[in-house]
Amino acid sequence: MASSIHDLARHLNISIGTVSRALNGRADVNAETRQRVLEAARKLNYSPNQSGRSLRKGATHSIAFMLQPHPGDQQYGEPFFIPFLTGLQARLAESELDLMVVMGEPGQYQPERLRRVVETRRADAVVLANTRREDDRIDYLSKAGFPFATLGRSQSGGDTYPSLDIDFERAGEEAVDRLVARGHRRIAAIRPSLDLNFGYLFLDGYRKALQRHGIEVDPGLIADGFINETGGYQVTPRVMLSKDRPTAVIFNNDAMALGGCKALGEMGIRPGHDIAVIVIVDTPLCRYFSPALTAFRPSLEPMGRRLAEMLLASLPAFAGPEGTRIIREVWPLELVARESD
Amino acid sequence: MASSIHDLARHLNISIGTVSRALNGRADVNAETRQRVLEAARKLNYSPNQSGRSLRKGATHSIAFMLQPHPGDQQYGEPFFIPFLTGLQARLAESELDLMVVMGEPGQYQPERLRRVVETRRADAVVLANTRREDDRIDYLSKAGFPFATLGRSQSGGDTYPSLDIDFERAGEEAVDRLVARGHRRIAAIRPSLDLNFGYLFLDGYRKALQRHGIEVDPGLIADGFINETGGYQVTPRVMLSKDRPTAVIFNNDAMALGGCKALGEMGIRPGHDIAVIVIVDTPLCRYFSPALTAFRPSLEPMGRRLAEMLLASLPAFAGPEGTRIIREVWPLELVARESD
DNA sequence: CGTTTTTCCGTAAACGTTTACGAGAACACA
DNA sequence: TGTGTTCTCGTAAACGTTTACGGAAAAACG
């Protein structure tokens, strides 16, 4: 069925070497010959055998995406990733690259699965998600000299790899600004307790904005919890028992926000009425919650495309002019004002 | 870095043929030799080069998962798929297979991307999701003789491929049974208008149960809408304007349920108080909605594993004894009773 | 017209496997 | 001892590419 380079050569009465050169756009082939080759390729609908090419070139022509769900994130993974993957895959496909996905076990954090990809050279590069502040996987990949890019910043590995992140710090600031502008001065912050970098970034922004407004940071209004609904549910009451109760709360995670709002409801505190609520990363959950939650929304599909591009630019085989190499980028979030604040 | 079969051969002073045979567990190799080979392989941490193997065997050792989002499902894809993919990938990995994901453009339904996978033999088989009642992709793959399996049933292609589906019919029945047992007799049904098979299956069950209870099926209580929140929002009021207003409503999709509940709220009809609501496929949205929605929950990760197994059993290279070939399976849903009914 | 350069193409090796084939050694049997 | 069988292994070809090398023909140059 599938025609090979030999079929083309036989059909045109030329050698396979010439066919290959013509197809690959090399200079040392006559213009007319190239034309004939391309035409024949189209007619016999030739497409190169990936295995043959990979074997010869020592590259697999595929990029691995590794998703290691956070511990506690059991049933439905974060909806975050489907649109991100869509963008990522679309851009990779444009460069004839396949996207391979590797799922980790939720929770455990040993990079065994990653090792398999690297040691057996199953992919040419890796895209990591759910990056931690100190991330074993990044250390491992750096040491192994294996190309990779990350969704989310980390403190590991230095500035040596492309990374794309959301501007959590700015979002934290903006959330505070917005609440202060509406008269709030007692503003709580709920974030995940894991070593997730965005939790730190968010808190930096939160603190910075408070200080800018001359509001003292009250440690009693900051709480860390498990990064799921249960975590939000458990930890939110803690900040509400502060003697001078907060009039607003910023959640650093949508799942925690839902659990938190549930807890608030049970305390007789109605989100959107008795307390203002803002969520840092928007999901459909926020939009259809009642009250609809004001939230900061990322543009996931473009982010996927962009990270693919950054990764490609860092690979010698795909790199354009040297100057175009992009190391890190931080994208703003868009505020979607709804009913909860 | 990576050691090849030649390294092993050189290290052991035997031929590469013998090494390969030993590694592949063929009979014509001395037991002691095999032992030495395996040991050396471990010591030099050898792992076979996929490209070489693929080239020789004419198989890619990877399975493609194609996800074509429904039209209108833009921002966040269905959270459904992450846990499903986790199970799928885990099972495939056990058979040394890679999982490749191919995203379609949401909406348009031309199987071009699928064609690419098939014609360039980028994968050994395909797993389809979001199956339609009449599905071009299934027809295409059947005709092309390309192995595949589907998540969800279809009427296309006959009984020739493995498929795994959720028992929407039974869920429809059970939802009605539950509502009737609670005294409801005017029960509305909202389902997607697309040619999605589960919409038909659900309605079959709904009708069957009503008839079993001696309740006449009122076409005015059945409505089709776009498969997203907007669709639910637009279409739900229609059944509420029926002269004998329903006291319960079953949504065939979580997104539509959210939009529908929003519409109900705006009409002054409070879900869980003034009207009972049941959702057929549970998502986190249902759990944290207020009121929490009673819903039927699938076990996604096991389903992923299972479908992988069924697909493998249908592939000659992996098939066990002939009898174990599984064609279709339908899994029950588990009712999660919450506050909305 | 002779020499050098350029253009274009064929040859063949290499990437890492798997496997058909055959051959030597050991063994069984008469 | 001669013959046939069984074990075990080496040899070499093949899968479909890419590419270094060299050579023939054409073009350029003196």
C-alpha cells in the first residue's frame, strides 16, 4: 500500500539517492528532476516511513508530554490540559512531530516513567506540566542533557530550558487591587500547600499589592491546604475564625475555591453577598458555579502552541537563526468579572 | 549512551543473532546463554531501539488516540478524558506501546488528521472517542482495514471492532425509576441535538421506563440542544413552558445541565427545591454545583485500561487464544445521590 | 582546445533490529 | 561405525531512510 522511496525511484528511473535529495530539498539536484520527483510523490501518494527516517537520523520525531497529576487529584484530572494539548499538538504537527503522552501515577513523584522515555530515547524532547518549585524531573533532565520545556516555572535547573508560565504574581496583585478598590481591607488568601511554584508566586503578588496599599499582611488570613476541593473545604474556615473576619478571599485554585465556598455556605456566609470571592485560574466550574465566580482566565490553546514553538526553537534540528531562541515567557491572565465579588 | 544489541554481542563474544533470539525468548538458544545475555542486558542497561525494531517489523509500536472535540466545546475540553487516558496509557505501556494523541479541530468533522495517521502508518491502531451514531471515521477505518477501537458505540461499521461504552440506556431507565419512585410523573429529558449515539440510547431508556410505569411519553417534555452550557440554557425553558409543567428533569450531559439550571434559576425555579434534577454523566461540576447534582458516574480509568485490553486482543500481534477476542462491552454507571433530586 | 570548476546523479554504507537459512557439534539409533 | 536427528549458533539479508563520496557530463575559463 504505502509506497517507498524505491517505488518512486523505479517509477522515474532514477536512483533512490536522488529521490531522497529531491524530497529533502537539497541543493544538488536539478530543478526539473525535483519537479518530477515531487509530482510522482504526490501521484503515488508517498509519505516517508518514520521508522526508517528515525533509525537513520537517530531521532524519533516525537515529543513526549508528561502529565503527573497532583496527589489528591483523583477522579477527573484538571480540565486545564485538554485545550493546552490541542494547541501543543497542532503546532507540533506542523513540524511533522508526533505528540506522545505519558501519564504519571497521581501522587507519587518518582520520575521512573520519565526515565523510560529518556533512556530508551522514545522521544526527542519532553514537555513537563505541573511543575514544582524544586522539581526532580527538571534536575534529572538537565543532568541527562535531554531537551525539555516546562509549563510553569521552577527554581530548578536555572535558565537553561524554555518555560512558559502564567503570571500568577500579577494576578495576585490585580485581585488585591480590585478588592481594595471595592473597599475591602481584610483579604484572605488560600493556596495549595504543595511545593507548587505558582502558590509562591501568587502569594508574592498578594503581599506586594497589600503593602502598596499600606495594608499590613496578616498571617492569620493566609492558609495552605490540599490542592483539591477537600483542601479548600477544610482550610477556609480557619481564616474565617480570625478575630477580625475577612471580607474577601482569593483562592489560588479553582478546586479549592469550590470546596471553600461550600464551607462558607455551611457557615452561613454567602459568597458574593457576605464575602467577596476571586479565583486565580478560571475553569468552567467557576462560570457555572452559583454565584458565578470572578476569575482570571488563561488562554490555554495559544499557550500550547507557544510552548511547542519555544521548545522547537531550542532544538538544534529545528532552531531558526540563533537569536530566536526563547528561554522563558510569562503570560498575563484575563480577568473575567462575574458575580462573586 | 544507549547500548545496542551489538554492544551486548561484543561484550559476550557471541553473535547479534543469538543475542536477539535470547532477548526475544526464542526456543533455539541455550538456556545458559540466554541467562548470560539477559544479565548483560541488565548490566549495560540495554533497551531495544524502537526505530530499528519498527522498521524491521513494519509496526510502529504505538497507538493513536484521536480526540475530536464536539463543535461548541471550545475552551475547556471535557474533563472526562484525562482519567480515561491515564488508564489507556497505563495498559498500553505494559505492552511496551506508546500512546500518541491526535487532536482534531473542534467542530469540523473531516477525518483528515485520521487519514494522516493511517496513510503514513504512524500508529498500529487507533482509538476513537466522541463516537457518533453514524461515524465517517469508523467507515473510513473499516474500509482501510486499519485496526481500531472506539469509546462509545456507533451504528457504523457493524460488529467488527472492539468498542466500550457506558450504559446510557440503563442510566436513563434508572433515572426515571428513581424519580417515579419519588412521586414524579412529569419528567423532562434534555439531550444533545448532534448525532451522538448516547443521546439516542439515553432517550430509549427514558421512554422504556416511562412506558413501564404506564406514563405516556410527552414529546413536549423532550428537547434537544447544543451540547454545551449555552445549549442547556437555551433549551431548558422550552420544556418548562409546557402547559402541565414538569416536576423533574433529566439532563443527558453535565454541561447542558449547568446551563439548564442557570435558566431554571432565572425563571425562579430552584433546582432541588422546585424541581428535581438528575444528570447522566457525573463530573466534578456536578459535585460542587449548588445544589450538588445527583448524577451517574462512570469509572473512567478502568474503562481506559479495559479498552486498551480489548484493542490489543483484536491485534494479531498481541492476540491471546482466539476465544478471548472481545468485541463490545457496555459498562454500568454508578448513581451518586446528592441534593438535586 | 585543454584545463578547471560546477552541476548533477549514482553507489554504497549506515542506523538497530529480526529472522530465514545453513552449518557444526552433539546425540541417538541401527 | 555410519546415518539421521536435535541443539545451538553464526551469517547475512532485509526493513526505508539519509548522506559521504566519487564520477561523468556540462559549463566556464584561459
